[in-house]
Amino acid sequence: MTIKAYASAAPGKPLELLEYDPGDLGPNEVEINVEYCGVCHSDLSMLHNDWQITQYPLVPGHEAAGTIGKVGADVKTLKPGDTVGLGWMSSSCMHCDECMSGDHNLCQSSEASIVGRHGGFANRVRASEEWVVKLPDGFDLKSAGPLFCGGITVFNPILQHRISPTSRVGVVGIGGLGHMALQFLNAWGCHVTAFTSSESKIAEAKEMGAHDTLNSRDDAELEKAANSFDMILVTVNVELNWNLYISLLRPRGVLHFVGAVPDVTAAIFPLIAGQKSIAASPIGSPRNIKRMLEFSHLHNIKPVIETFPMSKVNDAMAHLEAGKARYRIVLENDIN
Amino acid sequence: MTIKAYASAAPGKPLELLEYDPGDLGPNEVEINVEYCGVCHSDLSMLHNDWQITQYPLVPGHEAAGTIGKVGADVKTLKPGDTVGLGWMSSSCMHCDECMSGDHNLCQSSEASIVGRHGGFANRVRASEEWVVKLPDGFDLKSAGPLFCGGITVFNPILQHRISPTSRVGVVGIGGLGHMALQFLNAWGCHVTAFTSSESKIAEAKEMGAHDTLNSRDDAELEKAANSFDMILVTVNVELNWNLYISLLRPRGVLHFVGAVPDVTAAIFPLIAGQKSIAASPIGSPRNIKRMLEFSHLHNIKPVIETFPMSKVNDAMAHLEAGKARYRIVLENDIN
């Protein structure tokens, strides 16, 4: 049975309905009936071929939420009817050192959901069993999708650095990723500071969990916060004054990037003297996605979403590109 | 009683004998009768005022080894006759968050042994009790000094990153610091690779603990080692192709700097995709110096030294500056 999806034929072309034959379902694959799909800035980057890895026609969408329709012959952990999500990655080799260490997100033979294959702006999407994670019972399906890429991307560094609830953490950029980071870190018990240059986001950042805010582009204001953060999580993709941000870290602090900023340059002496570091990470492993979902369910953490019918996907992309999303767009499938 | 020391009066001036009155011994201070003092590249940098923090006359020397001569009224842990060492730092505030966490090396009010005070190229040197660490019984005094700065500087990252004996670690630059790192890491159980551009050091690097070597300036040779190191410890102070070095790290790997290289610039995508990081550190805490000394004693780890009489200190500095030291110079006190 063909899949109906929204595809772009070339860089800059709008998304148009495409029907494609997905072929036989692989023994380790599952097929998800997509009910919702979040829209991530990476979908825009892929549409524009910013990273030179896009294959056209491109069906974007890597924050899918829905129910399992079919499972392959060897699938062990999922069955038709299960409510699940699918994020940036759609399969890993399962046998390399990284996979065997539980770091499937670092597998160098992994497939991404929308690189060389068709994603979740569709009525159905397929992926390998290991990257399709069941939602906790009662989890809100409509807001689940954005957790599978934006959410896990900011949750992963909290685990990676074993952030303590007694830590002070800053979040730079209060958008699709940052607004979820505020919620996670607040529930984690941390003192949370939102760095934003948008006056309009200050009140909302506080509602979402920030204890205070700083203007990310006001050097004089930032300097007053010198030596006060254990981690600063950078979710923007623009260049800021990183040496200044490093000065805001306490000794042993880490400046952590999840956004695709240009090359990072830093002076070495402040890093040496304060035993500070610069780190970066992609999404997290399936096991950590599961941990994030359980934590989110317990603490009622949800992305703040705006919904568009999937048939209005081009309007949604324009809304995102204009910087107007507050804070994550979710497409609702109306093309069945 | 005056102290006899070798001092430089201005940038570029040779070291000449100086007698100075150290004043009363502070209640928390001890005075060390210097028997040996290692020579570190930082002594050269301070002599040249490379870091713009030198106060003249400058008495260099921050790898002193000797016996306690006098102790202040409130000193609790040391007594006259104890064999001890003193490194880069000479006091910490003991009360800030860093000191109270055991990270006295990260205290922002700490004093360095040769910044604004006189160091160990002298017959006696003073420091606050907490930074003067007793040697294990039977420890070789002549080779102890270099452990207190060069040694702890490369031992600290092994502790900081909780390096496992199953890790593969590279050491870039086989000099005063690097040759001690090879010994520590070999005794730690790691697979150790020495990165050097000196053909003449290859055989010696293997004797000191390297299981293999790579040419640090041969990009083609380095590329073959892609994706194979858990940590690469950079002890040089020159710029190398850091993006290439980052590609040699396995996922979760860290590129760690202890040398004062120029600004570090790195592309963000390889850091994100591999969850890799860039870190840096100064010397370690007094508690970790003690751990290092115990580990060194157990495993018979010693710097490889060349000795000069302290009265020939200018010859020693010239030898170091010419890049001829194999591998650490130690001055032997002959000015009592």
C-alpha cells in the first residue's frame, strides 16, 4: 500500500503531496500510522540542503507520533496499536562498539529518518524497531513528537554531564529546544537561567521554569553573572561571544552546544585556569529517550505547541522560518 | 635570616644571586630548605614576561624538593625534617567554594609560587602549609620536584575524566610533561600512543610507556588512526590541526589541553555527532598531588632528569630554551 507524504522536489521548492511505494516491510522494521509530526529547524535546513546531504524528493519530518500499524517478522518489543514516537534516527547497526555500549545515537552506521529515506510528514512512516519508543500510558500524543528530537537533544547533556539538582544551569536561546530545556532543568531541581535576546520571551521563560533571565546579547549584563554557572546549554545556531560565556562558568563548568553554530573559537588560558570545557552532543540513545519520556510524564513536561493541519505544511514551514513559532509546531495528519 | 636566590632584574636579564629578607614566617607558612628544584617551561615564560604577570626581580622555581626547616605557629601537618615538595601554587584561601570542595587548585584567590613572590631557585622557599606535600617514605628526592608541576599537570586530567585502564589515550608532545604522562598512563593500564614530531624521541617514548607512536605533524599518518582515542592529552604549546585531532577521537572522546596553545578553533558538527569535547586544566589539588605521589612510588614512576648545579642556572635555562632538555632539568642546590 502506498504512503502519502509531503515532499520537496528540489531546494526551495514547496512541499507537495507525493505517493510512494515503501516496498516490503523489513523483518526488524515497524510502520507507524502518523497522527502528529513535530517540525524541527533541521527540517528547514534539510529542505534548503544547508548541510549538503539532502536527497530529493525529500519528505521531512522526524518528530512523529502515532500508533504502530504493522510490525516486521522479527520485531520483539512493539505490536500493532502501541502508541509510539520516532525522532532523528531511524536505525542503528546494533553491533558496533557504540551500539553495544548503549550509545546507539553515536553509531557511525546509523540512518537518519530523513537522510536518504522518507520521513514523517506523511500518513505513515517506517523505522527500525530500536528507534521507535513506546509512550508511557496516558501520554499526550499530540505533544509527544517534539520530545523525540528537540526534547532528547537537550535532555541528553543533562545525563551526559551528570548534572546535579544543586547545579546552576543557563539555557541560551529560548525556542523549540530551549523551552523544553527550561522545563527539564526546573524539574531536575536546578537553578535555571534563560538567556534570550527577545524581550517578549522573558515572562514565558519564567513560566516554563527559568528562575531568572539574562539578555544573551548584552555583554555588560552578562559580565555581572561571571563565575556562576555549572553548565551553559547553547541551543542557538548563531555565533555569540563564547569567551564571555566561558567567563560565566564556574570552575569545572561546561559550555555545551547542541545547535549547529559556526566554528567555535576559545582562548585557552581561561579554560585551563578554571578546568572548564566545551562539549557538544546530538540526540540521545533510545534508552535515554525512554528515560526522558518517563521523567516528562512524571513531571507533566510538554512542549508548548502550535498545530497546523498537515495539508498546510508550507504555511507551517514559513511560520517557522519567520521565527514566529511559539515554541514548537506540530502537524496534525489530515491526509489519511 | 636572609634567603639566597637567583633572580632576574628585568625581561631578558640573566639570573643573578640575590639575598632577600623574607620577614617573619606566617602562622600557616612553612619554610623549605631547598635541595633540588625542577625547571619548567613556565619559568622561561615568566622570565620573558610572556604572560604580562611577572614582577621583577623574579626568582623562578616552582618544582622545589627539600626538607622542612621551620614551621609557623599554626601549622598542623608538617614538622621540621619532613621531606616535601612545592609546585606552582603556594597558597589558597581555604574557604571559597572551590577550596571547600577540595579543588584548591581552582581557588580564584590562590597565590602562585613565582607570581608576586619569590620561588625555588634559592636555598630556601616558603609556602602555605596546604600546598607543601610530604613525600612518601623512601621517595627519591632528586627526581621529586618535577612531579609537583609537570607531573600533576598531566596526572590531573586522568583523574578528572575518570580515565579507565581500558581506554586508549594519546599524548601529544613528548617533553617535560609528556614523558611523565606516558609513564602514568602506562601504569594506569591504558593503551598509550605518543604523538611526536621528533624521530629521536620514538625509541625513548616506547621505553617510557608508549605502546606505539604517531608523527604529530604527518596528517596522512594521523588520518589512519581516526576514531581510535578516548582521550588525547595535548602538552605542546603550538597550534596543530585540532579538527584532525578531534577526528582521531572515538565517540565521547575528549581533546584535553594542558599547554598554553593559541586560541583553539574547532568545527562544531564533528563535536556534536560524536558527543566529543574539548577540555583543559591547570595543576591538580594538593589531595591529588598526594595521590599522584603514592601512585608514582608504587609504580616507580620518575621523571627522566638532567641535573645542573643551581649556580649554573643560566646554562640550564639556555639548555631548556634550546629545546635540548631530555626530559626535565633539575637544579641541585650548591649555594647554601
